Amino acid sequence: MGRQRAATPMRPLLGPFTDHPESVGETYAEHMAVALGYGARLLGAGCAAIVHALVPALFQTTASDAIRAMHAEIEDRGGQAKDTRPGD
């Protein structure tokens, strides 16, 4: 967060890859690792939900438990993230 951006001719090209990670105090690689981890967990939760749809006795709370856990982790990150979508 206290990092100073280097002024380079590549900055306009790098911005889409680095602006948001920097806004939450992470490097591109750190942010990619966190995002991939959440994505993998969401895929697992989605698969559990699909199996649950077919056989309701299986994975009764797996997807909702995973989502609650991820939500708590994101909230615990201290509101570091600023929504950088246009118009917000």
C-alpha cells in the first residue's frame, strides 16, 4: 500500500495487471495465488453442489460451508480491497 509506482513507458500496459493487486497491498503474483485459491475452492464447492443436486443425501452443507468460510476470510482481510470497477 505504501509502495511507490515506477514511472515507465510500460505503465499503461501494466496497469490492468497491477493496479488492483497494488490497491490491496499485493504483488501481481501474490494476488494471482490468492485469486486462484478462491477459484479452486469455488470450483470444488460447485462440484459438491452439483453432486448434492443429484443425490441430496451427499454434501448437504459443503458448498454453503465453503462460501461462508471464504466470505469470512475476505472480510477478515480488513476491507483492504477497493472496488475498482468503473462506475462504482
